[in-house]
Amino acid sequence: MEAFFCCPQSVSRLQNGPLATFVEGFLDFLLKSGFSHYTTQKHLGYLSHLAAYLHAVNPKHRDKITTKEVELFYQEYAISCRHRSSVEKHLLDVRHSINRFIDYLDKSDLFERQDNHYPFQDILRAYLNWMRDHQHASSGTLKIREHGIRQFLDWLGTKKISASLVGINVDIIEEFFLIYSQRKDIGRAARRSMQSALRTFLRFCFQKKYIDQQLDQAVPTLRTYKLSTVPRGLTESQAQKVLDAIDRSNFVGLRDYAILQLLSTYGVRGGQIRALSLEDIHWQNNQILFRALKNGKDILLPLTSNVGQSLINYLQKARPTCMFPEVFLTSRAPYRPFIHSNALSAIVDRRIRAADIKIHSQGAHAFRHGLATRLINNGHAVKDIADILGHRHLSTTFIYTKVDFNTLKQVALEWPTEEQL
């Protein structure tokens, strides 16, 4: 601890104060996670503010830290904070460091979450458990469902609906969904996600007797038409332009180039890139395995020389040393796999923008749609494309037949002449 602070008071505040039980373990966690000396010092310095607050409230050592204690600290510190630069930015930095500490405590079962102040917490928790145990929802789906239903329940609170859901009816459900759907920051995918979440939640509530009538059909239907849109992807030249624009002289560039090389070559989903593990690369057989997603199927494909070389460059020169089996990790400590899909989407979006390419969809699916379109136009069978993309059902692949312009030309009617008219 003395290596990070010159002030004996700061060291004593951490080593002998209310957080003494946790500080050494947290410091060890920061060092093993690869944090720099400066960042470690910053996290410990902000943690000393929490230690000072807890000492003023109760100087005794804690066995656990609670949600209420942290929330009260944030409130008190925001009032008493005096900082030479931007107070708002300083408060964000403090919150970031304390949240890092909470993550460490949470993983060590030393943090007590107190959600009892949230009136619908019991129902929300029961719903998520039901989704996991009976609907076999993935962790990603559970997070999306929780986010959506929490918005609905928060809105019910403004309507003075009790925690037992007594008083909920068709009009209330329709009112919420219409207000939600008309928000300018909500797209079609978000509206469909909320629609699905509400219906499963209301079915659960009826099954568990929280409500006395079936209300899942009260959620308005969003009219959509199957195969109504044309997939928009990167052309082969655009995909190559994105790859050529990446600076591979640094660690981040080597990682991003390998990611985009995989997307461009195989057209896999972003989630499959995030889940790709070291054991999925079969170097001796020149093969690479992508695990199934969205009720698809595993895909075992040849490992091309370009992809193999980009992976070797990343693994040997840029990938941090850690215990995670996933291939791609964050570029800053703590080094870990990409937990959320938006992290990978942000990388792809940034690289497409850097190449100055204007395209409707700038996520990982831009490469997937582009590959499928090229395969269709080159005359590959739909069944072969379905196998490459990992589609379990051919109907999923049919959307790409709409861009089979070569075949469409054969069935197009000849434009009538003036005499024919």
C-alpha cells in the first residue's frame, strides 16, 4: 500500500478503517487484472473517500458492504465534494472506481444487494427465475427481459399500481405500450423486444396468480411482413476497404483486424466472435469452429491462410496474458472477454466509419449480409449458404434470395414498346 501513497493518513485510512478487511484483496485483484500503477493508485484513492465516509458513520470494520451504504455515500459525497476541475467528471470517476470495488466484492460474496426498496422486486425476480428455469432463457435474454420489464414496472409505479399488480388492466397495458412505441429513441427492434417481454411477463403473472385475467393479448401487435426488407450489407470491395484502413501497428489494430477478417470471411454473428475460444481453432486440421447461436447449428469451416495469419499475429503480439479461454479480449485492464454485444458492434461501427463507408447497418451483420449476398449472386445453392451461415431452417436463408439479381433478370417481363401499348 505504501508503494501507492506518500501520505501516511491515506494508507491508514484504508488499512485500518472500515474497509480494512477488503483492501488487500482488492489491491491484489487490481494488480492481477493488469491495471497500471497510475490506475491502481486512482482507484485506491477514490476508495479512501468511501472509507472516510463509512468511518464517520460507524468506525467498526465491515464484513460486508451494502447497497444502502454505497448509495448514501454517493449522495453525501456529491454534496460535500469540492474539486478544482469539473465536479461532474470527478463524481463520475469516483463512481467508476467504487463500482469497480463493488464488482470485486460481488464476485467474492462480500457485497449485500438490498433491493427491498423496489416495490416490484419480488415479482421481477420470480419472473426472471421462471424465464431461466422453465423457458431456458440465456443470460443475455434475461438481461434484455429485465431491462424491458423494469421499465414497465417503473411506469406502473407512476400510475399508483400496487406491488401486487392489483388494478392492472387492458387499458393500462395499451397505454404504456403506445407511449413506449412512440418514443423517438426507440427503433423497431426495441419495440418488438418490449412486445415479446410484456407478453411473456403477463403470461407468467397469470400463471402464478398475480393477475386474475389473461392479459398477454392486450399488448398491441406490431404489424410486420416476413421477407419485407432487403438485406443491406457490405460489398466485397467495401469489406476490403474496411480491412485496409485498419492500422495494425498497435495492439488494438491487430485485434480489430482479426475480428473483421473473421466477419468478412465467414459471415458469422458477432456473438459467435465473442464466444470463439482458443480450443475452437483447430490449427493442425486447418479448421475453425463457431458455436451455434439463435437455435442455429455449429459451423466447422476451413481456416483460410489470411484468417490464420491475422489470428496468429493477434495471439502472439497483442492478446493479453490471462486465464480466459475466449480468443478476443478487451484492450484495457481488467482484461476480459466482450460481455455485451454492443462492445463488438462499436468496434465494427468505428472501423466502417474510419473507412468512410456510408451504409445503413454498420454492425457485424453488415459483413454477414454482404457475404450471403455475394454467395447468392455467385450461384451458390440456398442449402449451401444455409450451412455456411449456420441456419437450421432454409426459410431463414430465403431473405437473401431477394438479392439474386441474376435469377430475377430471367423472370423479368420485357418492357413494352409504344406499339404494344
